[in-house]
Amino acid sequence: MSETKSRDNDYESSLKDSDRAVAAFKPRRRGALGTAQHFLHGSPTMVPVIVLLLSVAAFGIAAPNFFSAFNLSLIMQQVAIVGILAAAQSLVILTAGIDLSVAAVMVMISVIMGRLSVEFGIPVPVAILLGLVCGAGTGLLNGLLVTKVRLPPFITTLGTWNIFLALNYYFSNRETIRSQTLDAEAPLLKLFGERFTIGGAVLTWGVVLMVVIFVVLWFVLNRTAWGRHVYAIGDDKEAAELAGIRTDRTLVSVYMLAGGICAVAAWASIGRVGSVSPTSFFEANLESITAVVIGGISLFGGRGSIMGPMIGALIVGVFNSGLRLAGVDVLWQLFATGWLIIIAVAIDQWIRKVSS
Amino acid sequence: MKIRTLIAGTILSSACAFAAPALAQSGDVSACLITKTDINPFFVKMKEGATEKAKELGVKLSTYAGKVDGDHETQVQAVESCIAAGAKGILITASDTKAITGVVKEARDRGILVIALDTPLEPIDAADATFATDNFKAGELIGEWAKATLGDKAADAKIALLDLSPAAPSVDVLRDQGFLKGFGVDIKDEKTIGDEDDPRIVGHDVTSGNEEGGRTAMENLLQKDPNVNVVYTINEPAAAGAYEALKSFGMEDGVLIVSVDGGCPGVKNVQEGVIGATSQQYPLLMASKGIEAIAQFAKDGTVPKPTDGLDFVNTGVNLVTDKPVDGVPSISVKEGLDRCWG
């Protein structure tokens, strides 16, 4: 029936000579710069990767003792803690928020884990578990303040930063738990400081932990509905809501996960520092933001790959180590980090302006 | 209207100005203690010392503290409150040693005795007196001890210096340069860190005075030269961090670590051989002596005189070690533990 009809009214046969191409824009010729811009727009992680490779090469030539498996692995040990914090920070920044409390949460949780095991004699695994729960709890507080009380994330976490810092001093009684005490009573807390060697490289389990966290987050953010929701909220919260995403619930879960990761960082930091010190990592919250920004995640949310911040943390580590080994005064490390931030964001802005 | 406001204002302000001293005269002597923060055990101990002495002498003590190290604004407000409350004397560890001098002058003009504790003001005579640790001497002691302990090997030592911060505040410079002088290094300008050209110096790095910074700085300097065998540290937390780094390089046995402070965890680390020797300072003594001075000043107007040869009152520093050497006075770890703080 339909066949007959189509033969009777065969209007379309005359179309066979016409232009069959789908409507398209004429490809415009781009210069090398334009091509680069497009390439980077498509794969934003490449910017920090290129910067990392270039800086390793440059310091390898300029700084004595820099380019060895041992030194490069040492840099990884040095950035592992800030790297893990940067993972937590990235989650929040992807939702167009910011978390100023990450370092305070980490130090407070490390004090909680240490005190519970050493002073209160609670079995170490239980103390660690309680620490992780408290970490998620801090995230719950941040998340509820952001979603239910509708405070901007900056204000919320500026407030909780101070609160957690105060609690840190309260819980720790401003005292350090010494390395020797931990060795005797709670060696499990120092697990992530344990070393192993591959060739000339010396790595700690803390470094492995950092890489695992980033890989897991990459999978979750790219391959699960929850992950896509996180990006969607960061890109345009209202649109995400209209599309049926329960934005408040997702946001709270993001802050809780970030708090949980900070608690994991706390455990790892005890291995790194050796002792439980309430005064360590004073600037780590800003360092984590620095790593995220240099790693190419947009502070406006919804854009950037989760792998970027790990590379960003490594870039800062490479600059610090390289400048030190080249015998440069400490103040130039600050100077270099400052320019790295500005250049990273400038490149990010430039890539965003990509045309057609 | 304008005139009336002016008159009202004048009456009000003069009433305040007169009321405050009047209040003080009617009651006991009152004093203020203003610290940089109330977080650091050093200042906690200071407050303890002041509170105890004030109770003993019947001095009414009010305490104030900045929110963080460097919180100048809160300290200015605290001095103003003390002036308004008619205090006889103010003890202050200034966060901003130059900027605070303005309001300090105001206090002194009203006849208040101002004593700088631990941290001298700039210039030092901006305060009536300064009660402090001789930080240069503290550095010298550990330098001399390290040199004597190494003996002949001191001539080709490899020295790593773990300082405080890129800003290099005076305590940082004094301890660092004191140590090098004690060790027998030509320190050139004693106001500048890092202008020495002695080949025994591997390098300087900064630690923020905590364990994490100490570890990273030590790692960096070991990368520069793995033969480091003498480590100077700004304080004991930094020393503990340096020890962790040395341990991770498998070098904890062959390296001598020296430090300054005398906090209880630090002295325990001397006991266990993590730190070779540390110079102990006495915050409690600074504060209690300060209160005594204020009580004395209230009685007969005596202003405390600086220690001979120095421009401040030296509250003492002792080398704490269980491996004493000839020619460098020291106290035992046991005594150090009895007198430690924090």
C-alpha cells in the first residue's frame, strides 16, 4: 500500500540530482595557533601536561641533581598530601563552589585519629573509621549550609575553616603527638608513609593513594550519572534543576565526599609528617586551590578534567624542587607560583574564547 | 548644634581620660598581657606565668591575644583598652614590631610602663624595657656544641640550615647567624641570612616552624647534597620533621640535629637522641618577671634596667643535652624536662 503510494506520488525522485550534502559551514582555515587552541579546547588536560613536561626538561638542564628517578619520586612524595586535598577541592570547584576548609578539616581529623588511638586507647582501625565519618560530617555541615541556608560556598567555608581550626586546637590541646609515640602505639596511622622502591624511584603508599583517588574520581565523574550531574550543576545549576537533577542532594553529596577525601588525606598526612601536628599544613588550603587552577579546572565550574589538579600539584612541586636545587632564594618560589597561577588562568580564558 | 556637640564631646572624652586613672588609683595595681596568639604553647605558658605571679602580688591582670600571628589590629585595640582601663603596665609580644610603636607611645605618654616580652620592638627603646631570650646566644650555644661534638670533623662538615620563613623575622636571623658564628663560620653581615660563602654550608631552606615544613626542607637540602651531617633547625617541630626526612633517606644515625626552644616534646626528643642538643628559653620567666617589674614600678616608679652589654633584660637560655662538651655550659635533659613548656 505504501509502496504504491510512494510510486504514484514520486516527488522525491527529482531530488536525485540536487546537492545531497547536509547543510554545513565551510571549513575555515586556521593558523597553527588556532589549531592549538582547538586541540586544547578538546583536551584541556594537555595544557598542564605540556607545562609539566617542559618544566621537568628545563630544570633537568638547569638544576644539578634534579633529573633523577629518585628526585622525581621525592617530588611526588612531597606533593601527595596537597594533591589529595586538591582532589577534594576539584570536586567542589567543579560545582562552581570553593572549599577553604579542606586543610583545616584534614589537620583536625588527623588530630582526632591520633588522639583517639593514643590517648583514649581506641583500636586504631576504629579511630581511623571514626575520623573518616567525622570528615564526611564536616562536608555535610558545609553542604547543608550551602544548599539549605543558601550561603555562598566561599562564606560558608571561610566560616567553617575558622571553626575547624579552633576545634583542631581544642582537640589537640595544641600539643604534638610525637613520632616515637605513634610508632609504639599506633603504627597503622603511619601506613601511608611506608616506602617501597621501583628502580631508583622511592615511593610512599601516600603517592599511590593520591593516584588511586584521582583515577577513581575520573571514572566516577565521567562514567556515572552522579558524575555528569556534578558537571551539569557547575555549568548551569538552574538548567540542571530543570533537567530533573536533584541539585541540592548532589551538592551535599559532593561536599560530603570532599570531606571524606580530606579525612583520607589526614591519614596519609600522619605518614608524611611522622607525627600528629596541629600546626602543620597551615597554607595547604590555598595550595590545593593553586593546584586546581594550574591544573586547568575553571573556577566558574563545570569545566576541566579531574586529572588536571594532580598534574597542577606536580608542577608546583617541580618548580619548588627545581628552584631550590638551582640555588635560588626561597622568595622566588613564591614568585614563580604566582606567575604559574596567572598564566594558567590566562590560558584557560584564551581557550574558552575558541571560535567555531 | 556644632558647638554643643563639641562641648559634649570634650566633656565626655575628658571624663573618660580622668575616670580611668581614678579607677586605677582606687583599686589595686592593674596590668595587661598582650600576646601574639593564644594558640602557641609558648604564649600559653607566658600567660600561665603572668597569671600566677599576678595572683601572688595582688595585681589585677587582663589578658589579650591576636587571632593569628601577625594580627596587628587586635593588638592595637588591646593596648587602647588597657589605656582606657587605667592599667599601670602593659606586657606585650608584638606581632608588628614597627607599627605597634605608635599606640605604645600613647600609652607611655600616659605614664604606663610598657615592657616588650620575647620580641623586641623596633626600635628597641620604643618600649620602657624588653624581657627576652638572647636568641643570638641561643644559636651560638648549639653552634659551639655541634662544633665541639664533631671535633676534628667540624673542619669539613656539611651544614644544612632550616630557617623559619622567607620574611626572615629577627628571631630567624639571630638564631641562624648565632649558630653559624658558634660553629666557627664567617657570617659576614650578621643581619643577613645566606650571605656566607663558607663551602661547608650546603644551603638554607624555610620550614614555617612546623614538622611538615621541616621534612620538606630537609629533603630539598639532602637532594642538593646527600652528605649533610649537621642540621640547624629554627625550632623543635622543624627538627622533628628533619629527622623524619633523614630517616626516610636512611641517614638518621650519622647526622647531628640541633635546635632552639626547649618545649617539652622537643626536650623529650633530645632525651631519645632525635635532637642532639637544644637551647631552652623561658617564656614563663619573661612574664613573671614582667609582672614583678610592673608591681615595682607602681610602688616607686623604678624602670627595669637592661642586662650588662645588651639592650634588653636577658631572661636566660640554657643548652639542654645529655652529651655535654668542655667549654660549653649545659644542663641535663632531666633538668630541661623540669623546666620545659608546652
